[in-house]
Amino acid sequence: MSEFTFLFRGRDYFASPEQRQKHTEKWVAWFKALGDKGHIKDMGRPLEAAGKVVRGDKGNVQDGPYAEAKDLIGGYTLIEAANLDEAVELSKGCPIFDVGGAVEVRPVQALNVQYQELKA
Amino acid sequence: MELSDHLFRREAGRMIAALTRIFGVHNLGLAEDVVQEAFCRAAEVWKFRGVPDNPSAWLMATAKNCALDALRRQRTARSYAPELGRYLESEWTRASIIEEQFGANAIRDDLLRMMFSCCHPRLAEEAQVALILHILCGFSVGEIAGAFVSSRAAIEKRITRAKAVLAQSKKLFDVAAAAEVAARLPAVQRALYLLFNEGYHGACAETAIRAELCREAMRLTAELLAHPLGRTPASYALAALMALDAARLQARADEAGALLSLIDQDRTQWDQELIGEGLKLLELSAAGADLTAYHVEAAIAAQHARAASVEETDWATIVELYETLSAIRPSPIVALNRAIAIGQRDGPERGLDAIAAIDGADRLAAYPFYPAARGEMELARGEKDAAAEHFRAALALARNPSERRFLQRRVEACASSLGEREKSRG
């Protein structure tokens, strides 16, 4: 098994509470199904939309990130899958696609054996 | 833990009512933004962690925090609710005031305050209903437009205007003032009645949406009954009427979604629990000297609900009740229903006479069940050609697929040698 992160990109907007409830229920069901199949290593957390970006050697601090809503990372989850293909497959039911968002699937780099031995 | 059906919708109304009390009715927009934010924040966490044990409490806590943030961001608290502004300006008292406003009793009052505020005398009835749906039931403009079979733009305009009127009123309606409550209560009852009717008889094709309108009307009526000043015989009668009608809601359409008339409904599908509740409410409505149209309509619904079949229905009593209703609130639709009841009591010829005698029948020109009623009576006395003609005229007036299918079948029933109903009864 290897580890992957799902980075959830895109923020949702709903005209009515009813629509938001339906969407939230979908997420809850999707996460639960992933967990039941043993794919969730760490559920992760949602991220606040606002924050600061620190950049450059002078450590400039800016408000932000002002990414477009569809690119903004709204949260992350650490999952376990046999390989990248499976991880991608697992991401496919994510309700974020219903609201024009995206899931970025990124393999977590495996620690190499020598490093682990050194540490020990 | 799963979310109960329409929880967000219900909580939206409660949150907006409490927040409008805090921010002032002229800051309705801010209250709406805070509700959006609270939903967004709560839902973000629930997506990852699952739904908490008490989602309502979680939402309210989130709304309180968002309200505090909003107050901190805008340092002009005095421009908020005039009576609370002083406390909202100080960091020391702010949190406790907000806590107080979100208490269970305060929210119940807030909800009622908002309901009464929405029924402002300067607003037309349809604007009141749209505003209630939007603010207290969390319906989006698109959802209201769908439910009322109206254009988005028209509903948008109606709601924007209504909100402007509301904002100008500066203060929310005072639900502690008995005289004012009594004066506006009929308007509130009327708006809830119209909301229910839109769901029950309305033109919207989707059964699910119509059932939701009925459910929302019943929920708000229950809120009215929960308040000592709203708990009047007329409110009980209104609630009884809704329960007795809603009991038949499921049976009013077949699997294909076609409308079924009272005669063709499978009475075993009627919701006996709701009927029992309706009859109990009707008893409670009997106090006092006032006989309102709601009382009479509920009594008619009770007659149908009690009858095991069309034949066993007490049509004589129903005719009398329609006559009482005509005296209280005359309308060609009431007269048409009376004529139909007369047809059942005295036979189709008498029914046709009663239809011919309807005052202001021109106002029924676009109502499909006016020619349809004639069709039924012609069919009942064996005049198939005349019946078919009436049903075809009704079909041309059908407002949605469900009515169309129903009337199409009635046209076809005239063509067969025996009426469809007689055949199916064997």
C-alpha cells in the first residue's frame, strides 16, 4: 500500500440550504465509504479560505491566497491505495465534481529504506 | 448520524430570524450572509468528520461565532437593532446578548416576529408568501419560481421589493403586543393558507415540491400554535384543515404522477395518523364564537376523511358546509364545489343545474376543473359525447402534466362503452 493526498480544489456556493444539505450528505457518504474500505489514513482537515502568503527571502507577507475560487485548496485527506491508478479511481466519486471543483491526487513520497535505517 | 430531512432549510429560517433580531431588519442582507457563512463552515467540517450528534446545536453555535465576527468587523453596532445596539457595541456584553438571542425561546419568538413582519400590510399576498418561503423556509429564488411556475426574474423582483419594504419598517414586528398580534394574525393565517394551497392545488408539476410547500406551511402553522398569542381557534382550524388535506396528499396521484380524483383515490393510502391529528385539532378549534372559513373547510375535509367510500360520504352535510362557506367567503370555486356535492347528493341533473347557477362563473374560465365537473356529471347521466367535449375543453386548460394525464384519461373514459371507473370496479 502507498500513501496519497487528495487536495480538494474549489469552493462551493449554494443558492439554498436544501441544495447545500444534499451536497453535504453526499460528501459524508463518500468519506464514509472510503473509510469503510480502509482507504483513509488520515481524514485531514478543511482549510479556511483566508490566510497569509509569505514569500521571498525578505519574508514578504501578503493577504491571500487569492486564487480563483475554483483553484483554492479547501482541504486535504491522506489516503492509502495500491497505486496511483487506484487512488485516482477512488477520487472519482468525490462530490466536489458536482460543483465544478477538482481533486488533486498526489503520491506521498516514500521514505527510502536507508534513511529509515539511519534514523534507527 | 444522518441529517434529518430539510434540516438546513428549517435551521436557515431559525438562524435568519435570530440574526435579523440582532442586526436589525434593515440589515437583512448581512443576516443572510452570516447564515451562508455558518452553513459553509459547519458543512466543511461535517464533510470530513461526519455529521455530529446534534447538528442543530452545532449550526447555531457556528452562527453565533459568525455573528460575533461580523459585529467585530463592522464597528457601527449602533446602526444595528435599535434596542440591542448599545449592548452589541461593547465587547463585554456582546457575547451574552447573542447567546440570549439564540436561546430556544428567543428563537421561537424571533421566528414568529419574522413571520408577522413578512405579512406587512404594504405587501401583496403573493409577495408575503414568497418572502416567507425565502426567508423562513430557505427557498432560493429559483426554487420559488419552480414551485409557483413563475419566471425567476419575476420572483427575484417580487422578493427584492418585498425585502425593501421590510427593511424600511426599521423594526421587526412586536409579538408581545397582543392588540397588534391580533390585528395582523389573519394576514399571517391567510399567507400560510395560501402557501399550503399552492402545494396542494398549485400548478407545479413536481409532487415532491408541492409536498414540501404543504409541509412548510404546516411547520409554520405549528410555530404559530406554539405561541400563546398565535394559538387562536382560527389557527387551530387552519392547522386542522392542513392536516386533513395533507393526509390525502400521497393518494392524490398514481404511480405515473397523474392526478387522481377523490372518487378514484385508494383510501387505504390516506394517512390515518394525520387524519387523527386533524380531527383533534378541529376539536380544539371549536372554542369561542368565531366561525372562520378555515373551520368550515376543515369540517368539509373531515367529512371526506371519515368516509370509507364516496357512496358512504355524507354529501348532505357537505352541501350544507359549502353553503356556510359561501356565506363567509363567497367564491365561484366554492360554488363549484357545492355544485359537485349537490350532484353527489341529488344526482347529476341537479348538479348541472347548480353549476349553471354559479355566480361569476366567468372567473372560472381558465380553471380546468370547471369544465371537468360538467364532464363528470354528463358522464354520470350517460351523455358521453357531451362529457367528452367538456373533458376536452378541460384538457386544453390543464396546467401541468399531472392534470393533463388525468383529463386525457377522462376523455378516453367517455369513448369506451362503459366509463373507465365502472369497468375497473367490475
